[in-house]
Amino acid sequence: MDPFTLPPVAAALAAGYSVVITLVTLLTPIAGTASAAVAIILLTLLIRSVLIPVGASQVRAEWMRRRLAPKLAELQRRHRKNPALLQQKTLDLYRDEKASPFAGILPTLAQLPVISLFYALFIHPEIGGSANRLLGETLFGVPLGQTFVRLLTTGGWGPDLLVYAAIFVLMTAIAWQSRRTALRMAATTSAAPGPAPAPSAQLARALSWMPFLSVVFAAFVPLAAALYLATSTSWTLVERALLRRRYWRE
């Protein structure tokens, strides 16, 4: 069952849709046929700005893990043959440091309903029993309801590809920079007496490729959703860089 058909969720989705359509109407005299695309970008920036406290909590959690990494590694070295004692010493360390191994997780989960509801505006062909007007709008002549995969399979080779190319180039550059940052952070966090455990290093390398999944998703979702993903990932990259500069203590 589609959760967005549940009455409370459907009502929230319809309310969000009304906000977007109203903004599109207001922007039309200024942005013309690109008003829907501009509205998507502006609303994405607005939502992400409201969620800045969530990003801050995640960055503080990153700093805590980085700060405690050498102490945790030392505990593992000293008590690796006694798992029960290692667990107790680890819990004691977190308590003494007034930290939590789950820091940053709850705020991240709390933002998911907001992001999911907002994202649904750009992928549902119908909202409130009517056709989703957003997906009928265009960006440089490309329908916002069009997907890159469908464009290729229907032989849409032409200027339309330039719109997708610009989005994919931007998202790929962001994903690459995000991967470099993740690898650098993993290397710093695992810095401790002795080499980092091989499984942890391998996991960090594997997870560092996750930002590229957004590029793959962008090829299969409507252009409206691809615009959202490009804007959101761009915001995340810049936001994290600024917050780390603010909260991290070298």
C-alpha cells in the first residue's frame, strides 16, 4: 500500500502541493516557463535551511567520533580478548565523555518524514485526485515529468540531453567531492595506535561510493525530482563544510 494514500499523509501532501503551485504562480511573471523549476530549487533550499540543526547535530556527532577514536582503539587493543569487559569499558568511556554512540542518528531519522513528503511532490503523477501540474511544466523545453531513461528509450537525442548532462555533471562532481571527504574523515577517525582494522577500512571505502547513488537515482526519476536531488546534494556538501569549520576543534 502506498503510504501517501493514508488520509493524514495525503492531506499533508496536498497542502505541500498547494504551497508549491502557489509559488509557481508567483514566480511565473519573473521566471516564465522555468517558474516550476525555480520553485523546486527555492523550496528545496528553504526546507534544507530549516533542517540546518539536524546537520549541525550530525557534524557534532562526527567530531565526537573523531575525538574518541584513539581512545576506543586503545580499549580494543587492551581488551580485545575480553568482549564483555571491552563493552563495559566502551560504555564507561562514552559516559565519562558525556557522549553517545548513537549521537546524530535520531535527528537524522526525525527529518525523514519531511524530506520524504517533499520528495513525493516530484514523483507522484497525481496528488489529491488530480494530475500533478508540476510534472507538466518544463525546463528549457524538457518536461519536468520526463525521466532520463525514458528520454533515451524514446530516441529523444537532442538539446534535451544538455539539461540532463548539466545536472549529472553537477551531481557527479558533488558525489566525487563527498567521497573524498568521507575517505579523509574515515582515515582521520581511525587514526590511533596501530593500523586500522582491515574490515573497517574496507567498509569505509565501500560506503564512500554511496553519494554516487543519487546520480543513478536521478536518471530514473522525473526531472523535477532530479532537480531536487541536485539542489539538495549541493546544499549538503556546502553545509557540511561550513558546519565542520564551525564545530570541529582541531
